[in-house]
Amino acid sequence: MRWAGLAILTLASLWLALAAGGEWINPFAPGSEMNATILWELRLPRVLLAFAVGGLLALAGAWFQVLLGNPLAEPYVLGVAGSASVGAVASLMLWSGSVLAMSVGAFAGSWVGIALVMLFAPLGPGRMLLAGVVLAAFWAAVLSLLLALLPEQGLYRAFAWMMGDLSHSEIPVGLMLAVWALALLVGMALARQMDRLMLGELHAMALGTDVAALRRRLLWMASAVTALAVTAAGTIGFVGLVVPHLMRLQFGALHRRVLPASAIGGGVLLALADAGARTVTAPSELPVGVLTALLGVPVFLYLLARRAS
């Protein structure tokens, strides 16, 4: 029954995300040829991009929470977003106005951050988390320096990307959806081992799980999809933190249920947030990361209060 409810919610949300914008257009009756062009050539690719990015962030959040044994873990906790932002802004300084250069710089920067965190992976999840927090502070300082040196005409573009921006992605939507599907399939293959690790490292080892290998796989998977999501849409917070918690409340703790529900739920959340970003102040747009934060903070506080009571 809950899966049927999620399916209905997904279809309704995607319909709403398609219809909403500066002008309301019914996908079942677009009317004019111009409306049909706006609907299927402009809005549909963006809605699908938002769905894929949100799903990847939610999957990464679920993986990081298992990897680090910390319910507050989320895709940006290890400083990946900070290093990607440094790469994007540095590229903007070198090639002013180039969206492609920003995407390439963000992808390269995110992998620099991932490589640095990987150096601390053999020390265990606790020290890796601490290293990630320190590196995030370092990237924030470097980013502040770059923004101070950035020419005035590039500041708006930089801040828009840093707060989440789905309007200028250079990554094909088909590639994002293919990575979403592949990430979900790989995650499902590791779901049973993740369940064991959630019960404790010793318990997982007693059941035959290679804990070190599993942690390496989760780190690589979560970091890779986070790098791709950040490159496609900038830094969008709270999706990877809130959605896995919501799905665990609705579907239980088993990851064979949590992972597909998170992949779908994260996509729905970001698609709706992007629809709101395109609609609230139309014809201008709000940063989608601002809306996810405004939605995510009260929801997460509610989850904390519910768990404490």
C-alpha cells in the first residue's frame, strides 16, 4: 500500500512540476504549439534532471549514513561540495561566463576533494568524518578568497551555482537518468550487506561481510554520484539528509526498501522544489537550494523531535 502511495505521489508530483512555471500549462492539454514546445522541450528535460539529481543525492545520503555510522551524515559532509565550488569558481575566473568550464571545474574539484578524503579512509569512519569536516572548512576559506578576487560580473553566476541551479546544466539528461538507474541497481546489490553493517561491525564480520571492502565501495559510490549531482546542479543541501530518514520511517530499516524509496523520494522532492523555484517569483527564479533548505530544516527538526519523544 505504501509503494502504491509513493507511485501516486510521484506521478502527481511530476505532473505538477511539468505544469508549474511562469505560465500554468496542463500537460494533457497544452493548447498552442508554443505551449507544447515549452512543456516538452524546456520543462520536461529540467524536471527529469531534477528527479535524477535529487534521487542521486538521496541515495548518496543513505550510503554515507551507513558508511559513517552517523544518522546526520549527508552527501556534502566530507567536503565534496566545497571542493566542487572551488573548482567551479576557479574555472569562472579563468573562462568568464562559460557554463561548460564551470561544470568541468566543478567535476574536477569534487574529485580533488574526494581524493583527499580517501587518504583518511583506512583510518576508520570516525577519523574520515573528522577529516571531511576540517577539509570542508578549508575549502570554504579558499572559496571565500576566490569570491573576493572574482570580477563583479561573475559573482551572480557563482552565487547562483553555489545555491543550486538547474537551469544551466551541461550534462545530458539521459546520462543522469542512466546513472540514477545504475546507482540504484548497484546499491540494491549491496543492500543486505548494508543491513548487516548497520547492526555493528562485529556483527557484520561474523555474518561473512568484508567490512573494509564494503566501506570502500560505499565511499566510492556515494562520492561519485555526489560529484556528478554537484556538477549538474550546484550545491543543493538537505535532500540527502532528510529523504533517507523519511523513507526509513515509512518503509522500515531494510535497505532493499529504503534505497528505491529514497531514489524516488529524493527525485520527487527536488522536482517539486525546482517547480517552486520557477514559479514563486516568475519570470525570475529562486535558487532551488534555498527552497530545499527551507523545506528540509523544519522536516528534519520534526524527525528529531519525533525520535526523542
